[in-house]
Amino acid sequence: MSSNSNEAPLGIEARLAREARDLAVKRADPSSAYFAGDAPVRADRRRFVLQSMAALGGTAGVMRNAFAETGVGATVHDVPADASKTPGYPLADESYGTRSQFETEVRRRFKTPTPLSSWTMTPLEAGCGIITPSGLHFERSHAGTAVIDASAHSLYVHGMVREPRKYSMKDLRRFPSISRIMFLECSGNGLTEWSKPTMRTVQFTHGLTSTSEWTGVPLATILKEAGLQRGAKWLLAEGGDAAAMTRSIPLDKAMKDCFLAYGQNGEALRPEQGYPLRLMVPGYEGNINIKWLRRLEVSDTPFMTREETSKYTDLLPDGKAVQFSLAMEAKSVITSPSGEMVLDGPGFHEITGLAWSGRGSIRRVDVSTDGGRTWRAASLQGPVLPICHTRFHFPWTWDGGEAILQSRCVDDTGYVQPTLGQLIAVRGLNGPLGSIYHLNAIQSWLVANDGKVSNVHHY
Amino acid sequence: MSITTEMVFALALAAFAAQAGAAGIDEAEYGFGTRPSEAELGHFVSPLPDGRGLPQGSGSVLEGKSVYQQQCASCHGEKLQGGLGDRLIGGRGTLVNDSPAKAPVKTVESYWPWPTTLFDYTKRAMPMNAPGSLTDDQVYALTAYILSQANIVSEDAIMSADTLPKVVMPNRDGFIADHRPEHFPPVARTAHQTLAIAPAAK
């Protein structure tokens, strides 16, 4: 993420104001996990909803929040009092389906100075399973979302190859294909959280990670077709967007498991994910997964592009910066309960969340409800795939007292997710945003006596 | 010596293996796509730090100043101090910093390790509203201007494929290789303290 510590700190004040407005909507909705009515009302949610609906007549469901009115990602239909007493809307001859008009989760943009170079974050708190709906997959673009006609798009392969090649999308689809369910995470995920807890919800602390099934051609197939020359060691990937985003990839990684994706979750890539072609670099930071891919140039050295020198490097307190820190280390977060939710009284609450590692599979996740004093193993929900979101579950009976919830994952290389203190000990705190990138520390959520959940630092 | 079935099979296998081995180097397995022309490939610019891949052309500081004022100043500031776009100069000496209260100032002058990156990025991606619209001469001139304002080259410098790669950036040796993964032992039963809580939502 092209965040710059020189900027007025990333519009965090504006972002907080917007987050507060979003929360206000959720807090007014009795069916939301964020509903903040006083206790007697919360205890009687069902009656509250029914009374509201009666008061508002037949369209009560539509009226209950702002997003449903506009139907973001949905087609809004009239709501009958009883759907079993009247036929529903007819099936269209041809259609591309939408979600229910009552569902309101949206990606939300971090308020950078321009919406052309910006990012939007996935509402992880609302997700179930491991797949992120394509329409909620986080975005990070440096010069807007490119509009490219697949039938006019070409991929060039040149540089230290036997013979330069040019492929149409139709050519690329002729090669044997693979599919892989895989996470992508922006290495700037959580950049506001190094020195103090800043954002309030898990969407804004962790929402720059998403999982899709991606389909395409192994990069090794394409590079073998062009034929690598002796001495070739690096590969430049260039996007066809207005940023002409470029990154250098070590050739051994390119040959090992990279692929050129044209499919996402069973259909063509979404425009904002790089339609019609995206380089997939499993387990490496999101930025290197070049979108709108138009060119691959083989070389003997890295190209030292802007995004691998002035950005996406980890500046340490001694003034040196770590470069080509590409792998995303193991990380986990509890998505429910999470920041700003309000627990509906003592008793049983399932703790659930996601864990992932750029170096392999998640081997275990431990959960603590006492701020890290004691840990117990969570159950991992299958499938547990390498370089993929893995969902975990942990049964918890809340006694009504203050609790600090944490999750800690271990991947199959034996790497243990660090506490924030451990991570800061090796990275330092060079400025309010620390080293900005690659924050994979254990997240803490404080549950107060009244059930209110807050983002805290506790380590 | 009589020729056995096994021998024929072994010979055939060896011939196949030789062919398959050669395929990776000399011959495409599928042969899809076409061979692009030199002109098509010449359209792309991505110089290496040693200067390979830099195009012909040149530009002076004075020419660069004029281009800067027309094309860049509205976002990067009259004095290259930044605005909607990044700050471009200053910040030397701010990278060594252990204070969470004070931000390091990362600019072309203080942070960028390679001068070729400045040409490359400006050529590809700037100005933001019309990327790719600057000529090679204009980009060399802008590079000269920015580097001169950063006190890295002199006021009479001319930037070209010959001179640009020879410029030594102040933070040339500021980068180290990735040393991860780090080893973090699991922490449990240590004395914990709640250090901070996110600001309460209003």
C-alpha cells in the first residue's frame, strides 16, 4: 500500500469519523451484533423488531437501515407481510443474481486523499466459511480500476528468453489450467495499529485480506514456452492500468507456484481484481500479485521499481529498510466477537475467526479469553488449505466479567504468531505507523462488563 | 548381436527423453501465441539500476523546472514539498528514528536508493491524470530537476542514459535483505497489562 508517513497521517481522523457513522447505523439496528440499545431492550429484541415492523407497515424490512434502502449489491423488491401468502417475483429469462436486499455488508474505503489511489476493506466480521464473496474482496489500486476489453488484451513475454511471445486471452485459455483457493493480503493490513489501537472494527483493523478460488495458467508453463536464458534470475510483471504497476519477482518463485489467473470464484476476474488477467504469487504480499497483467520481462537482476524501493519496504529504527520482504507471515484474528460488537448478555458465545499463513497451512490456533494468560486449542474447520484463510471455532461461556479475547496461530513451518510486543521488539517503532507493512501480531479485543467489545493493545 | 525388444524400447525411451529435454530450451511445447515485433516491445520502458533499458534522449535542470511547474507542481507542490502527491525532497537524517511520535520523512532525496527508479516511475505512471504522456526528454529533464532540488546533482546537470545511472543516491546503501522468518516463542503466563484502548466512538 502506497501509504506515506509524510501525508497527514492517512486521513485517519476522517476515517474514524466515517467509521463512527457506519457504526451508528448498525447500533440502531436491533438485529445487528453491534446493536447498542440498553439491556432490557436487547433482552427483548424480537418484540422490538416486531413493533418496529408494525409501526412502519409492509416495508418495515426495507426501512430498517440505510443500505437496504439503496440496495447496495441487491435488487429491491416490495416486501409482503407474509411471503407465503402471495407469489414472489418471477424468474427472469436471463439474469445475473444479486444478494438479498436485507443484506447490508459492504467494502469500505480507507479515506486516502484521492479515491484513485486507495483501498477498500472486507467486512470480515460478517463473513462465514473461508471464501470472500467477489464483491467484498478487498481492493488496492494505485490509479483507479482499469477498464480493459479482454478480447483486445495481450500479454507480452520478453527479455532473457529464447523467443519473445505475445498471447491473447484466448491463447492463454488454451493452456492446461489450475485452480487454487488462496488468500491475498495487502502487506499494509493493520498499518494504523502499530503504536496504538486506532480503528475500532475488525473490518478496519484486518480487512485487507480476502480469499477466493483463482483459476489460470501456471506461470512455469508460459516461461517454459518462451524458454529461459542462462543467467535469468528475476521477472518483471507489469500491469496495464494507469499506474503501469510493476514489481520484480524472484524467478525461482515464479517457476515454483505462480500462475496467471483469469478466473475468480468460478467466473472471470472482477475488474478491480485485475480483469482480464492477474499474476498470482501465492503467499506473497498483495501488491506483487500484479493486476491487469500485460507484460513479463525476464532479467538477471531486480528492476528496483518504485513499489519495491520507496514503498513496500520495512524501515527499521536504525535507518535501514528491509527490502523484498515478500512472504506474508502467519496471522489470525477473531472476527466475532470483535471491535464494537455488543454481547447479548452472559452465557454461550461462539468465538470464531480466521487464520492464514503465506508460508503454508495453519497447523493450530489457540484462543485466550484472559488476555494471554492461558490458551486453549480452537477447532479448525475444514478444508485447511495451504496459503488460505482457515476458519476456527472456540466455544466460550461468558461469565459477564471483563475478558480479553486473543487468537494465536501456528503454521506448518512451526512459526508462531507473535504478540505485538515481540514484533515491535524486532521491528521497532519508527514513527506513528511503525514500519507500516507486515503487521501480523496477535489482536486483542476487550469485552467490558456491559458486553461492549473494544480494540485494545494488550501484550 | 541380436536386437531385442528391450533394446528397441530403451533406444526409443532415450530418444524421447532427449527430445523432451531439449523442448524446454529449444522448442515450445504448445506453440500458442505469436512472436511480437521489436516495435511492439520497444513501446515498453523498464530500466535496470545499471542503466540497461534506458531510452535515448536527455534533459537539463532548467528544462525540467519548466515541465515540473506545468505538470507536477499542482500535486507535489511548488517547492516539491508534497500535497496530494508525495513530498519529493528533504528528510535526510530522519530515517534513524526510534520515536513513535515522530514520522520519518521518506522522499526521493532521503529514501530512494536508485536514480533509474525516478525515471522509470515518472515515465510510466506520471502525471497521474495523463500517465505516459511525457516524452523521454521531458522525463530526463524532470529527473534532473528533482535530483538538483534534492542537492544530489548540480544545477547544470544533464540527465541521459549515460549520466543517470552514475548518480549515487544518498540512501543507496540503506536497504537490507529479508531476514525473516523471525522466531517468536509462544508467550503465556507472563504479566500482562492493558496498555491502550482505541478511542471511544462518539
